Amino acid sequence: MRYDVFLVSALKDQEKAELIVRKLRALKFKVRYDKKREHTTPTPKDYRDADNAQSILVLWSKAACNTKSKDSDWVHAIAHHARSKPGVLIQAGLDKTVPDEPFADDDRYALSGLTARTTVKGLYELVDDLGKRDGRKDLREWMEIKTRDKDAKDAWKAKHPTDPLSLVGKPKPKPAPAPKAVVSTSAEAVAAPTAPALKPAPVVTAHAPGYEEEGDDVPDIGQWMIIGILASIGVLLFFSWLLRTQAGAPAIGNAAVMSAECPAGQMPAYLLDTGPLEAGPIIDDTVEEPS
């Protein structure tokens, strides 16, 4: 939803804020003001509604400028968000308190002394500024008209027929219908001979280029290749069985069966006496025998 004004104020200034909201809504401004707000940190909805507002009006006061208050954090956060967009932020002072920088450098409308029956100069200036942003004129003149002066109000409405104040109680204008297509009715169009109806072209089934259906008598090349490979393997197995050299298990690698035999002229080891040796006489072979 689009808003004309997004109003920002401290919780302690709710009474003054609601008074300003009533006066702006009486002038047919669409004002977004959450009088049930309790949170002190801006929510995504707050930022979304602020982005959908043409102007963001910040009401500075002693409570709103108190940086030690959490509620002041909410006011400052929305004010900084508004100041980041050119031509969106509007500031007003409910008292003589000066906000911190950078807001102290901007202009503020003085609303001190505003009551339900007393309208201050700052409110007139604020309404004129909001009206210019929305393309409306002479709102201050309307505010100065007395409540019972019906002729003055009618004259003002006649001067501003498109203003939302002038459209109160009137039905909304219906949207203009879409223009219809212009049909040519010239004599040439009527006298033009009617073209004979064209017969529909016969449906031709498209085939892939170079493709012809093959009959069942064409041999399957893949099948014959498999048969030939299996036959070759069978022949190899047959000849390997036929040409084997012994009836036992085939040799593995280059190994061969060797029989252990003793060389000629030697006695087998199993024929030797392998009993324990017996000690014999000690012979001193270092003494030379007499010649």
C-alpha cells in the first residue's frame, strides 16, 4: 500500500502524534502511524512501509532525542533510513529540543504549542510542503476556511476539482473502455471478389533421409561375429587338450618335474651311519718321528 506520509515519533509523544495524524487525515493525506507500537527496533514491515511512503515525517522532541532511550533508537533508525533517500525526510519539532547531527543541520517545522483548537504557523508550512510533494495546491486556504462556511468550501472545491477533498462523496470515475477495432466498409472492400477456398494439402509422412526399411532376410552381422569368436575359442581348447604332453596337471610357467638322484660314485645319505661320534686316541702330530 502506498502512503503519503510515514509518521515517526517517540512513544511518549503519542498524544501529540495522534493529533497531527488526525489533522493530516482530515486533509485526505494517507498517513501510516502505528499507535500500537511497542517495539524499539525497526521491523521489516517498518522499513517496507517507509519505502512505500512518499514522505517520512519525523517528530523530534526531548524523548525522541534522548539517545540513552531504546525508543530513541527506533526514531533515529527510521530517520537515518529516510535521510539516505533524497527528498523523503521531513522534520518537525514538538519542543525546542535540538536533535543530534546530522539532523540538526536540516530544517525543521516548529509545532510547539499545537493543540486541537490552536493551529500554529509551522503546521501550515508543513501541510503546504506535503501538498506540493503530492501535487496539491492551496491547502492552507482550505485550512483557514471556517467549518460552517459551506459557500467558501464549495468555491474552493470548484477551483480544485481533482483534489481529494473535492472528490469526497463522489463515485470514482470508471476507467475508459478500450477502443474497438475499426472495420473497413468501403465500396472496394465490399466489391472485391472472394478468393476461392484452398483445399488442404495432403499430409505426407516425413522419413529420415537415407533410411529404408530392411526385410527379415538380411543377415545379422553382429550375431555371426559372436558365433565365429565362440567357434575359435572351442578349436583352441580342443587342440590344447589333444597336444598335451602328460596326463597329470599341466606345468605352471617354466617349471618342470625333477627327480632327486645322487651322482655316480656317491653313496646316498640315507645309507650313512648318522650315530653319535666316539672319542679316539689323542695323537700328537707336532713331534717329528726319528728317521
